[in-house]
Amino acid sequence: MTVAGIVTINDGGNYGNRLQNYALSMILSRRKFKVITINTYDNCNSRQRYVLRRVKNVLRSIERLLLSKRSLAYSRLCSFSRFTAKYVPDNRAYLFSAKGITSCREKIDFIVLGSDQIWNPNFISSECLKLRLGAFASEGYIFSYAASFGVSEIIGNDIRDIFKTYLPRISAISVREDRGKELVKELSGQDATVVLDPTLMLGAVEWLKITKGFVPENDRYILTYFLGKPSPEQEHIIQAKARELGCRVRRILDENDPETYVAGPEDFVELFSKAQYVFADSYHACCFSILFHKQFTVFNRAGTAGKSNMNSRMETLFRLFNLDSVMMDSGLAPEIDYVKVDQLLEQHRKESQGWLDKTLKE
């Protein structure tokens, strides 16, 4: 059986990362590939360093158990660990340096780079960036699916040189946002294709298969998912909408809502599927709101204003689905027509699947 190795961000606490990793695994698996997620450990070039990192993680976990507020974080971490072990196991191949893959139980036939912000130079070292550009693999052995730079500009000649060196080695490049396509062209002269985030390539019915009853059937709530903090005015709007709908508010990533804070990735999906309304500032909150036909408002993060402050991935998502009107400084977004959105979703899925099918045949 052909083995596909996914190189992505191995983040044990990020909902979007874990769910896009699962989605891309599913996309490749249904094409009859055996799929492995490859760990790219930053600044970790020996088995000894890997073991030391694992020991430190265990010690941190014990500390979280001993500190009452941190115990919530520990419960949440366990939820993520269980999800990763069940749906996107990443313990079969470890990548320690640009020299190659170590501790791999089987031969990997091709490498898929993506999705998520794997090429964001602000999060990782130069060596790890090279790994996530496929420096360890043979040319013609690699392609990217919905890869993201996560930034609008690449600053620094040393970082630009890494992209100029390794992007041309990738046989086919697809990215998640319009600015990413432009950056690929600027840095390498190559053409890139904008495709859907992997989470949008699976239908709502497929996503519901991984849920497990985290949300009581009679629970009525407005869901919030903010990476920043809502302004007082935005919070007032959230509370007013909750009163209008006769709902409580459940808040992802808020320790003041411990019931919701401990949610794992599959619980995140279920929370969106059963919400009465969604307020967010997150890209993947938008993706799952779209998948489950939720009315939603995206707030600019406090301290920013206007659509000019959206990052490229949000801009691209809204362009693809004609949803520019959901981004607000304050107030509620207009009602979304999901008949039109579903038509666009089907169109973009076919285009993204077509690109992937063509790439896999070459």
C-alpha cells in the first residue's frame, strides 16, 4: 500500500490544527493511501533531546494536576492527547533534522506539506522551517495542500532565502489564502493554487461521526470562540443575542467556563453543530459555522477596526463564500443564505478535489 506522510504543525492544544490534520488524513485515506503524520520537532536533533522533552512534558502535567486552576488545562490536554492518539497518531515517524526521518517503521512514498500555518517563520526556527518545506525529502516526492504562511510579508533575507531555496523543490503547491499564492510567486516564481482548508472538504455528516455526546441534547446556547478578547461593546452584543434567543453562553478557551474549556477537538465540532448562534474571531470557527449552517458574526479583535485588518486567510474564506458582511466591529452580521453558500462550497470542493486528484496522478 502507498504510504503518505503528512508534515504539519503537531500542536497538542490547538483545535484548528488537530481537526485539519484529521481532515487531511481522511481525504488521503479515502484515496486508499496509508497515512502517517510526521512529527517535526523544532531544535530537536537527537533521540536524547526528544526523550528530555517528553520528560519535561510529564513534569508539566504533574504540575497542572497539583494546581487547581491548571487542572482544567490538564484535562483539556488529555482530551487533545486522546483525540490525536485515536484519529491522527503521530508516533510512527519522527523528524529530527534536515538529514532525514528517523524511527520510521515503514517507507514513506510521498510527502504532503500542510495544512495550517506550517510556513509561518514567526513560530519556528529556520531549521524547522526547512523541515516543513520538505528539505529532508527527494525532489518530486513532495507537494503541499492548503499550506499557509500565516503572515502577509516575509521579512529578513535569511528567511526569504530559505523559501527561495526550498519552494522550487516542491512538485506542486497549493495554499489556503490568496496572499499565500502571491508570496509563492514572489519568492520562487512558481504558480500556486488556492484550495479549501481540509476541514471544509469533509461534510457535516462526516464530522458528526466523531462526536460523542459532549453536549446534552436539551442544551441551548450561543457559542463563542475568541483568540483575542471581546471588547465591552462586543460582549454587550453577545449577551443581548443570548437574551433574545433565550440561551446561555458557552465559551471555548475561557477558563471561567470550565464545562466548555475542557472540550477536545471532537467536542469542539459538536459544540458548533448544536449552537444556536456563533460569535468568533477565529478562522476555523468560521469553517465549522459554515459546515453546520450556523448564523454567525465575526468580530474584529479589540484594538483593530475595519475589514482591512482581516488576515488573508479570513479574507480568502469570505471571498470564496461571498461572506464579507459577517465581519463586524460591532453589531450583528446580516443573515446568511446557506443555499447560496452550499452551492459555492460544492463548487470549491470539486475544484480542490480536482487539483488533488491531478497532483496525485502526476
